[in-house]
Amino acid sequence: MPHFTATKMSPSMKMADQIDANPRLLLMLQHFNIDFRVSDLTVSQLCKQYKISETLFVDIANLYNGFGTKKNHTYTKEDLLQVIDFLKNSHHYYRSDMYPQINSYIKMLQKNHPERELKLLEKFFNEYFTEVLEHLDYEDNVAFPYFINLLKKSSDDFSFEQYSSIEYSEHHSDIELKLHDLKNLLLKYVKIDNDLDLRRKLFFALYELEYDLFVHSLIEETILIPSGVNIEKKENA
């Protein structure tokens, strides 16, 4: 019988066992561009195969497992470039996978139940995802290029006077929070009879998106931004 109980990950654990304990780790592997066929490899062996530091991999995995990162962890510049690639991959997942999937479920429900509430639901989600896309575009076009230049010691496009990790921190928002309102609409207020299969798929997609957005924000707040601040301090010392 499956037993989903996420535990704090360590490098000596078998990756397949970790996925059994928390299937959300499959999404983390996807963002790292790691094949799901992990054989009997330990976390350490998998990291070595894909040239990812154990510290970074385990810290992000533990965020997916519901644990925080260790305080004062030091990440290399190569680690942080991999973090940016990871976050960019998650952006692709939000735009190309989750938004079309959730939108299609809402449209199917609206077609099956042409009530006014579902039109409002679609409007609410589209307005919300417009905000998400603005956030992702800002990161792709402003924040991430700055961090890449900072990590590669290039100031061709950005300088410390023009931008900083602190400015990004102040602009940063928890884009997953409004999904809670959307779920509440469906759970408490929008009356839909039957279509349990379709509604379940919609709920699962919303919960999956919400959780990954939550971890996405934690990675930025606990790994990328503090590391950027530390590098800026050293560069300006």
C-alpha cells in the first residue's frame, strides 16, 4: 500500500524511495531536467550524474518535502546559475502546462453548466494568471538577467546602482496566495452538480500549481535573494 510521508532528505537516501514518499519531487526533477528513471541511485549519486551540488539539490528537495533550508548555507555561483535555470523551467511549466490545463477544465465546466458563476470563475482565473504572467515576465526580463550578470561578473546591462537583490526582494510577491481564493470559490460558493471527475481534475491542478508556486517563492526568498545580497556586499567591499 502506498504510504506518502515526506521525510527530510539526505544525500545517502535512495531517490526512488524519496519519490515514493513525496510524488511532488517528480516536478522538482522536471525543473532540474533530470530524467525520472532514477534506478537505484542515491541522492548523492544522482547529483553527481547530473552535476548538481548535493547541498543545493537537498535544500530544494526539502522545500518540496515541507522543510525549510538550513540557515547560512553558502551556495557557489554555479549553484545559483542552476537555481535560475530551475526557476526558468518552472516558468515554462506554469505558462505552457498548468495555465492551459486549468483553463481548459474551467471552460469544459462552463460548457457543461452555463451558469453565470462559472463565467465569473473563468474571469477570476484569467485575471489572476495575467498577474502571474506579469510576475514571470519581470523575473525573466529584469531580475534573472541581473543575477546572471552578477554571478558572471558582467555589468554590461546592469549595475549595482541600477538594480539590486534588495530591490528584487521588495518587488517580489507571493503569487500563489490568490489561488486560495479561487479554491474557496469552488469549495464553498459555486454550485455545480455532478461532473465530479472533471472537478477533481481541476482541484488537483489548482493544488499542484499552488504548491509549486509556493516552493518557487521560497527558493527565491531563501536561496537566490540572500545569496545575491551576500555577493553584492563582497563586490562592494
